[in-house]
Amino acid sequence: MPWQGGLIGLGVVLFWAALIYNALVRTRQQVHESWSGIDTELKRRYDLIPNLVEAVRGYAAHEREALEAVTAARARAAASHGGPASQAADEKPLVDGLRRLFAVAEAYPDLKASAHFLDLQKELANTEDRIQAARRFYNANVRDLNTRIEVFPSNLVAGLFHFRPAEFFEVESATVRQVVGVSFPG
């Protein structure tokens, strides 16, 4: 009879471990899914930038340095396939370049009044907001996964099955933390 109690106890422990394992897998999948949301929004930004550069180029062709900097930074950021920390580092020069590009645009009243340029500027601001929302969602999922991995008793199951903490998608400087500036004539 005592062996039946031990068998029931073992069954309960195995059931408990399976529940924790499944929760860890679900949370890890949510992290992957939310990263794809960030990736989608970053690609959306990358697709808008060439149009923005061309709009500025039409009015400010002699501002070649700013245009080339944005184009090169976009290419580097779009080619980045590392983790969140690597992606954040590649995004910083792009955001800085966009900021410079908008500063150049301020010197051209005809450009600032162009409906095409204003639409692109508005769409880019909307995309920046969506990137920030996706980043917050991703980081919340990372926090949940990392907490599950570190707290007792789920840390026992996480260690047994080699679950690793995920990286937060953190921006590196206050410059990147700001949304790209957009001003509308008014």
C-alpha cells in the first residue's frame, strides 16, 4: 500500500512539472510572437524611408550627406538579424539620421508644404508609435518569461529543460527613446 501513495505522489509531481513546462513554452512562444511584431513594424519603417529620402532629395539635392547617412543606416538596420540588443544598436544611427533628415527638411518651406512629404512624415510618426507599442508588448512578454524562469518552483523545471532568459529590446540612448520629430504647418 505505501508504494501506491508514492506512485500517486510521483504522478502529482509529474503533472505539476508538465503544467509548468507548458506554461514556460507558451510564454516563450509569446516572446517570439511579440518580437515578430517589432520586426514587422521595423520593416514598415524601412519601407517608408526610401520614399522619404526621395521626397527630400527632390527639394534638397545638395544635402547629400544627410540623405546618404539615412540610406546607409537604413541598410544596416534592415540587414540586422541579431538579438534585440543588436537590433537596438543598429536602430540608433537610423533614428539619428532621420532626425537630421527632418532638420534638413525644416530649411525648405516648399518641402514642408508638400502633401506627399507630409503624408510620409505622418506615416513615419504613426509607425514610430507602433514600434513603441510593439516594444512594450515584447518587453512585457520577456519580463513574464524571465520571471517564470527565475521564480521557485518553476525555476526547477526551467533549469531541467534549459530555458534561458530572453533579452529585452532596450534603446541605448535618450536620442533613440524620443519619437522622430514631426511638425505640421499650422
